Amino acid sequence: MSSRTDTKGKEASNSNGGRSQASAAPAEGGDNVDKIRELLFGEQMVGYERRFKELENRLIAEVEALRQAVEDGLTELRNQTEKQINDVEEASVPRKQLADSLTKLAEKLRG
């Protein structure tokens, strides 16, 4: 009976001890895994970071070019609109002058 108790006691202490060792192992193993990952994929990660930076720079340049194109287009649209408004105003007869002309025409027709 004591051998069973001793065996159970050893199993209990081994299982507890195993847990504390297992919980310590991942922390150390995590460092090792990080080192292995760095060795295996470090060059690729540097390449990815470089490519992402290039992509970011290209996107920034494209957005800036689009912003400038939109601003230029809006400026051109404003200029054309103002020109057309001025052309219409110059081509149109003032209302007072038109009213006077219509009144004179009406008097000629009556009289």
C-alpha cells in the first residue's frame, strides 16, 4: 500500500513539476523559436519591408499626383465657367435696354 501511495505521490509531484517546467520551457523555447524564425525568414522579412516601403512611396506619389490633377482640373473648370459667365454677360442685352427697345417697338407698331 505504501508503494502505491509513493507512486501516486511521485506521479502527482512529477505532473506538477512537469507543468512548472513546461511553463518555463515555452518562454525559453519562444526565444529560440524567434531566433530560428529570424534565421529562416529574416532575409525575406527585410525584403518584404523594403517592398512595402517602395509600395508605400509609390502610393504616396500616386495620391499626390491625383490630388494635383484634381486641383488642376478644378482650377481649369472654374476658369472656363468664369469665362462662359463673362461671355454670356457681354453677349446679353441689359434688361433695362431690352425693356426700352420693346416699348419703342410697341409704340411703332401701334402708331
